[in-house]
Amino acid sequence: MALGEFITPPDREGKEKHVPVIHAPASAKAGEWFEVTVVVGEEVPHPNTPEHHITWITVFYKEDGPRPVYELAHFRPAGVVGDPRVSFRARVDKPGTLIALEHCNIHGLWDSSQRLEVA
Ligand SMILES: [Fe+2]
């Protein structure tokens, strides 16, 4: 089995509350910082209760070519007072794909991705 088999299809009921929305530029300059924000529940807020909440958001980057995927950021909202959104800066050298993965304690894993060109 592969992890991808356990990621919820993006058209599943509840997607508006779970699919992480990536806000990042379409292109960046090699080696220069750019801003990334990932929001869970942007369209419809996700519940944020002790019984039902987002446990973590991780953002990966997969460069074009043979280099394996690597982690850019990992965020754990602080219980019911932490909003499931994260902003950070990153810099990369090659074009590739930003991948956001989040975990809901009831509804499991959801992901999204966005292409990043690098000049
Ligand atoms: Fe959920």
C-alpha cells in the first residue's frame, strides 16, 4: 500500500472544509524568498472543536528531476484556539510543485498542489 491510497479524493463530500488552499506565486526567482500561505477551510470553515479539528498541515516541494520530495513547513494548530492556516517564506532553486497535505482527526488526509516556475 502507498500513502496516496489514503488521501481523500478532492471531489469527496466535505472538500470545501478540508482541501488545503495554497496561496503562492506562480513563479519565483531562484534562491529568492517567496511567501506561501496554506488555508484549510477557506471556503467553508472547518470545525475547530476538541472532538473535530485539523491536527496538522505539512507543505512539501517536489523539484522537477530526480531529487526526492522535501518538506518546506509543518504546522500544528494549537488545539481549538489555533486557526488551521499557515504562512511562511521559502526559497527554491528549481521549478517544481508545491504540495499541501493536511490531517483532520475525523476525516483523514486531504491534499492539493500548485505548480511553481522558477527563473
Ligand atoms: Fe473534518
